[in-house]
Amino acid sequence: MQIAIPAEYTAGETRVAATPETVKKLLAMGHTVVIEQGAGLKSATTDAAYIAAGASIADSRKAALAAGDIVLKVRPADVDELAEMKPGAVLISMMNPFANPNLPVMAEKKLSAFAMELLPRTSRAQSMDVLSSQNNIAGYKAVLLATQYYPHFMPMLMTAAGTVKPARVLILGVGVAGLQAIATAKRLGAVVEAFDVRASTKEQVQSLGAKFVEVPMTDEEKAANDGVYAKEMSEDYKRRQGELVDQHARQADIIITTALIPGRSAPRLLHADTVLGMKPGSVIIDMAAESGGNCELTQSGAVTVSENGVTLVGVHNLPGLVAADASSLYARNLLTFLSLMLTKEGFSIDLEDDLLAATLITHAGEVRFPPAKG
């Protein structure tokens, strides 16, 4: 099989879907790899490095895609990219399936398209889980980004000129990104608190040395939010949550919000009144900015300062700010996922495999997402 890796043309995207390491492993399986010229430059990988690994270089996107029996990408393919792919090709990427308008186009082209965001959160899928690998990086980078805008030190410092108090950091949402943010802020010497609607995350938060901010919950509310993803809560819970978050946010120097609900706009955790009650010089890193934002005052894709001196950071694609490692982990995720279908003997899609079935959104001329309810 010929495997094609085009450059990413989405604004601000610096990652690439293959590295010299994964290229070598694909070649060892008996397949060929073609890389679009310059595809890896923004993630610190040169064409020469790909050539040394055994890949060939295509001088244009059209040439790369036209050669691909399997196409590996980071971002969803646009209509121009889809037009240049082989009919019946396999496309593996993050697809934004809940809001992707091009699923009918992919089906018409008879593409077998896999959306990596839809992988079940199971132990078998961990090594392929692109959301975990990329959110881990995003949580780390969010803390470093906060230090860029925060006008004080993070740790406590005792100097001849006096003592500097440590920064108080509040993490809202304790998934993979939130846990990495906690760990990174603690390493930098901050005092850290964290909040999540899932009571089951309390032990994880405390194991990292942070304090868990807990909203009193009924047994029914606990049961509804004891899974991998947070779910939409009742209006009464939201009121209690808002009051508690407001209290802790006003005391925080840095807030990092990570809360997302698959297929929905990001939940609103910080209202304007809360931001306007925070201390001047405080910083909010809204990691959900691209999905509507957890903070009411966040401007998607921008850095702004509120009237009371709070910096709101709505920068997109935090993993792309650590492009070399983000690409390396993402490429390994895709390589492991490909191994479910690709061997030295050939290629096949087993629709009985739970991981393949969950991620396959178009196949054999049909749109398979959302899946039919059985």
C-alpha cells in the first residue's frame, strides 16, 4: 500500500501525521510512504530526514494525495483535498465529525474515513488515543502560556528584598489536560486547586498534591457523572457550581479551563461578573476557546484584557505550540491504529472490531456517523 502524508493547510496548524520513526516502521511492514514537500518543517522535521528514513517526497499536495491508498492527516480534509484523493482511499485523521460538512463528499468518493476522536476510551485503545496524547501536551503548554502573561513568579521565593507569595492556580476540568496542568503548575511551585463535576476525579487531583474543589452532589448527580466524559448537569447543580467556582476564581491568580462535552458547545464555567471580580494581573487560559469557550468573555483565537486587568487567552491549538513532540505522539497513535488493518500480507477493515467500527464514519459510499441506534 502507498501511504501519503500531506502538509496541513489549516491556519495555525504546525503538526504533521508522520515522523521519520513511523515512516521506518511502515516501510518495515512492506509499504511505501510519500510525504508532501515541507510537510514536517513546522514540527522540526526536514524533507531530508524523511528521505533518510526511506520516504519519497512529492512536490505538491496534489501529487502526494493522488498517490495515496491510505492518507494520514491531522486536521479534517477540506473539499479541495478530498477532490484530489483516490476514489476508495482510506483517510485517517481527526475529523470533527459532529460539525464536519464534508461527510457526504467523502461518502460519494467512497472513502473509508476514520475519525480518531471517536475511539472508545478503553484500555485497548490507549496507545491509539489521539485526544489523550494531544490533551496531555495541551495541559502542559497551558501552564507555560499562563506564565508568559502572569506578571509575577509562580513559586514562593524568599529573597533579601522580601518574600514572594506563590501563585494560586485553579484548574477547571480534570481530564487528561487538567491533570497535566495540575502536575505542571505544581512543579513550578504554585498552590493548585481543581474542580470537576466527576467526583471520581477527586483522588487523582489529590494524588498530584492539589486541593479538590467539590460541589455537594446528590447520589443521582454523582451517578450521572462517573464516567470518562463530563455530562450536562441540572440547572440546580449549575447554580451551586457557579457559586463555588465564583468564590474560588476570585481568589485565583491563574485559571486554566479545560471542560468540553463531545458534540456540544463548551460549558460556561466563568461568567463575566466572576472575571470582573478577579484581581488585576490575573490570567485565564481558556482551552475550550475553539468550542465556544468556558469563559463568557473569552474571544476565540485572541488574547484580550478585561476592564479590570484580567488577561483572557483564547489561543487555539495548544498542542501545535509543541509541534515536534505533538507530532511524534500523534504519529505513533496513527501507526498503532493502522496496525489493526495493515500487515505485511495486506490491508483489511474488520467491521466487527469495536475500535474500527466506532471510528469509521464513511465507508462503501455511505455515511456511518452518527451510528444507527440499535
